Amino acid sequence: MGKSYRKVVSNNCTAGVSVEYTARRQQCPVQAPKGLHLVTSEGTLSATLGTNVTFLLFLEEGDGARTSITLDFGDGHALTYSNVSSIEDGIKHIYKAVGIYRVTATGENSLGSETVMLYLHVTCQLEYIHLSAPFVAVRNKEVNLTAVLWPSQVGTVTYIWWIGNNTEQPVITLEGSVACTFSREGISTVTVQVSAGNTILQDRKSIAVHEYFRSHLLAFSSNLDDHNPDVAEWRLDVSRVIKNSLIEVNLSQVFSPKPSLYSGKYCQRLTGPLTLY
């Protein structure tokens, strides 16, 4: 009976077999960029004003060495890199103003391009709020309520209002002002909460509601602010002086044509003259 043999390929091949199976280095074909991803290093869509934000980019398909990347930060600044591998550690940027920014990344090579984007909310810490409201209101007559923020720009803000006797169903707005009316005489309370990021601050005011009241407009000399720059307390101090004067002095004497009002108690703080009109 005849015998047959077969040739087995192994790592110790000799003769011509090793030439046929030797590995050869071949250049990968160029592909258009596909599957471009843009995220922040924190994995969030918010950042704090004045801090470094790191953007990371990933490309699923395409020749990273031949694909350029352009990142537009949405604030008028943009950067371009010759290839993806040069930005493996991310791209850092600092925003100088509060706002919502559209960040756009574009990968491009000779066969095509792909663009992705995200919306980044840049915020700062809300430090103080003040509810501006009249001390007195006429029944069923519209009044304006305004929540003043410090700093004035902190990012996306939600306002929650409790007005008068409606203590269970608050009014929620994205604007810092609301108009309302009071149907009953007496003291009505207005409460506002301001929510910004992880911070919630509150202020409350009481408004005296009457069927009728008479008011006298007071005006100050035009240069008073020039003499008292950045002194926010002077208006409150002056109102106390005027209130005490109205209590102690006959109204007909106080509101005579253009009398001048001076108070030695506040001379150091108020260096300009005060005049009632």
C-alpha cells in the first residue's frame, strides 16, 4: 500500500514556504471622518466662569493622523489642529463672560468632514438678591415686582414668586419682574426665591394695600450721585431722615416750594445738597 505525505506550514519553515507567508506592512486606506464625539472632561454641560474647561474629542472611524480638527468655542475664539492624535489630552479654554455657548468641533480630511456640537452653560455664583417692591399699593391696581441680582448676570435663573394670600401655588418665571394686583386691603406679603445652579436665595417684602392713598414725589439734586459714588446706602439713610421729618413736622411746612433738607447726622456720607421737589 502506497504512502502519502503532506506539507505542514510551521514557524520553522524552510525553502520557499516562508517567503509566501511573510507579513508585509501595508498603508491603511484613507477614510472620511465618522463618529466624531465632543464632551467635556467632567462629562457635564456647565462650567464656572473664569475656570479652565477641558474639551475631549474622539473619532470612531477615519485616519486620525490625516484628519484635522477645528474647535470653535462659541465666544469668538477657535483653534485648529493638524491631526486628532495631537489633542489626546484635551483642549483647554477659559470663558470670560456668563452665557450659553455653542461649541462646535469639525473633523476634516481629503475624503470628507463631520461636525458635532454641544451647548455649554457658563455660570457664576449668585451672591445676593433684593426684591424691589412698592411700600404701598392701591387695591386692584397693578404694581410691578422686580428681583435684583448680584452679580446681575449669573446664567440661567428661575424665579419663584409667592404673592399675597396665594401661599400654596407659586408663580414660576424666567424673567426677574412680574406684575400683580391685590384685591384686599391690609398688609400683603410677597416672597421671591431665585434659583441659579445649586444656589437658592430668598427675599421678602410687605406691601400695605389701601383703597386710596396720596403720595408726594421726592427728587434729589442731579449731582448727588456724583458726590457719593458707589454708596448704595445713602438712599435708605435719606428715606429715614425724610420719614422722621414727616412725622415730627407739619406736612404743609415740609412740602413748601423747593425747601432744602440738611441733616448733620449724615453730612460725612452725603456731601451733596438734598432738595425736595
